[in-house]
Amino acid sequence: MQTIDYSNYTYLELHQALAAVDRERFPENYRAIIKELEARKASGDVPISTAKPTPYFAGFWRRVFAHIVDTLLLSTATLLLGSLLFDSMVAIGYFGLLIGFIFSALYFTLGYSHILGGQTPGKMLVDIKVTDRKGQPLTLGCAFIRFLVIDFSFYTSSSLLAWATFEDALVFALGLICNLVLLTSIYLLIFNRPSRRTLHDYLAGSMVVRMDIEHQAHKPLWKGHFAFLTPLIFVVALLNSSEFLKEKAKQEMLTPIKESIESRTDYSVEQLTYSESSHPAFKGQTFKTLIINVHTNNPDTDLEQASDEITSLVREHPDAKSFNNVYLVVFTGFNLGIAHSTRQETTFFQL
């Protein structure tokens, strides 16, 4: 029997012929198929479907690197703005967070949306983009939701909550939400393979994919992730509750000192807490250090003079007598959320 010419066969047809040929009855045809397959492999003439496919979804390191680049670009721009307008930014106080929020919202929302093709500068650098679940660009609304979930913790800091005079329970609840959002997002980014869709992706209906790769279907979230996340969330909630109760007890004990400083000066107490330490050299004796951070919205304040003034108030306060040392920081500056800058005077003294 004449040997068949397999040169016009497709790659799939060659494999089908190899599976069907009787190598004992038609050894020439079998060898011809093998020879043709090896020749095509050596020449690189292999269909994309049979080669190792290029990943469709953006990988962990691409996404992390892109976000680092975007954060650096945005923080540098806002830091430059704040430095050029330092006195004005200091004077507006926590309203600077609103300015920072607007800058961040515009940067990420436009970048994630159809307006810029789902690409921030960081994502452009590594050839990835944000799309919806069908591979189409996001609407502005979905892009804003995606940004808001990611950057929630930047704009609900403890200082902002204290300035807004929320109740303690609400401060704790918002702080816990921030930690749980961060924990869940990091977990899904690492373990939710291959899509690596995180919490903000699910809430916004988005995913991050490689550029110029044909759209591929993705599987729903594996229910087994909930078995891992549930105990993690429980542990984080328990640790946050314990820390909150300890800090609340400290705040209640130190409230008279805070009220004395704020009622007799023009400064606001940002942080008032204490730490305890012991050293074997001192035979187990415990030393308590009072930690005070004081802020002023007046950029012209003489910080050294302010520090001396507050030092005198603390020394004469009866509730401060139970402490051994005081670590005092008096500062002025601006906080734009994504960037901040301060000038400060630090004092450490014994009581």
C-alpha cells in the first residue's frame, strides 16, 4: 500500500490519524505521521490551542505591581499639591481628606471605567485592564463602587472618626469593617485562582484580565473559600473587640487629662494612651509611659513653645502622677488620605 501524504493534514487531523492508524499493518503511515508531527513541532507550526495557553486573568504580581505604581503616582501628585499649598492645607484640617478622596476617586474611577478603557497608568505598564464579567468596559457607577471598596479604609481612619464625633460603637464597627474588607481582599487575591477576583471585583461585577487575550469564561466563587474565611473573620473580630475594649478603658481613665489640655489651649488631642514596660534590671518594676499626640491647624504655631505649654499642664495635672514618663508629640500638617506631611516637636520627660 502506498504511503499517505500527510503534509496537507491539519494538526488535529494528524492526531486523529495517529490514534486511528494500525501501526502493525501500516507501519509506513505510522512513521510518516510521527515524522510530520515532529517536523511541525520543530518548526513551531503548532496551533495556539495545542500550545500552553497564555493566562487570561491577570496574575497576583501584575495586579500588586500595578496598584503600587498607581498609589505612588497618586500619592506623589497629592503630596506635591499639599506641599505647595501647605499653610492652606493645614488650615482646612480634616477637610483635606475630602480633597484627597476626590483626587483618588477621579484617578481610579476614570481608570477603571470605559472612559480610559479600564486601565490606570499602573495597569497600562503591565498590560492588564479592568472589565465586567463579559469582558466589556465598566460603567462609571461600577468603576466608582470598585474604587470605594478598595480605598474605604483610607478615608475612615480613626482620626477622621474622632473628628466627626461618632459614638464609640460606630468607631469600632467601621474599624472592624475596614479590617475585614482588607483581610477578605488579600485572601481572595492570593487563593481565588485562576480569576483572582477579590471582594471589590464581586461587588462591582468586575475582573482584571490580560490585554489582547480572547475572552474566556470563569467559574463561580468556590464555596470552600467560605470555610477558610469564616474562622479568619471570627479571629479578627475577636482581636478587634479585645483591643477596642482595652483602648476604651484607657481613654476613659485619661479623659480628664485630655479635657484639661483642650480647654486651656487651642490645640486638639489626637491620641492619648499609655504603654507599660518592665525590665529585669529593675527587678520587675513596671514603668508606665503616657503617650500624647497634639495637633494644631495653625501652621504658624511655635511648636517648641506649644510643647513647653502642654508639658507644664501635664506636670501639674493630678491624674498624670501615676505615670513615670511622658512621650509628647506636638505637630501641624495636612492629611489628604493618600498622602500626608507634618512638622512636629517631640518631647520626652519624666514625672
